[in-house]
Amino acid sequence: MTGSGGAMGGAIAVRLAAAGARIVLNYRIPERAAVHQAAVEAHGVPAVSVTASTSRPAGARARYLGRLDILVNTVGGIKGPARVPVLDIPDEQWDGTVAVSLTATFLCTREAAPAMIAQRSGKS
């Protein structure tokens, strides 16, 4: 589950744990994911926290506990200042935004797909 150190990703992780799902949390800042890992584990299900940038292939490598039934991509956002006129957005800021919001989703989905295809089930 990408972006699970944030409020939305953490809430989704906790809700899935309440339904009995085993959770792999991901965030770039270990302390942020650790808060949600404790809340997930409070539901009596296993949880693993992975610190990695999913916008890079190595960070997106599939890590899961047994079956992989659900991939939740909640990572995303704007790199740099949020309020910048489009004409003033430098290429580096745009590239970072695309990497976090699109590339990470693509890479994680590409990593998860083989397991879901092999078991003939799963949702992304």
C-alpha cells in the first residue's frame, strides 16, 4: 500500500486491517508509516512497513505477506510549492510531480500484476 504514512493511506490501511487484511505499508519516512503500522497491528493482523520511494523501480518492487489481493496506490501530490502559475513551474518540479503521482502508480501496478495474474484474482 503506497503512501500509507499519510492520513488517507493510513486510514485505508487501518480499515482493511479491520476487515482482516494483512498489510504492507509504504512511505518514504519510516516514522510516519510506523504510526499506522501500530494501528493496523491493533486489529490482530500482521503488518510490515517498507521505507522506499515507489517512484523508482527498486522502491516499487513487490513485497507482500502471502497472497497479494489488493494494491492501494495512495501516493501522489505536487512536488514543490502547490501554488505556482503554470508558466512558472520549472521542469524539475513537474518531473517530480509526475514521478510521485503517475510513475509510482505505474511501477507498483506493474510489480503487483504478475502475482495477481498467477492467482487469477486481485484488485489494483
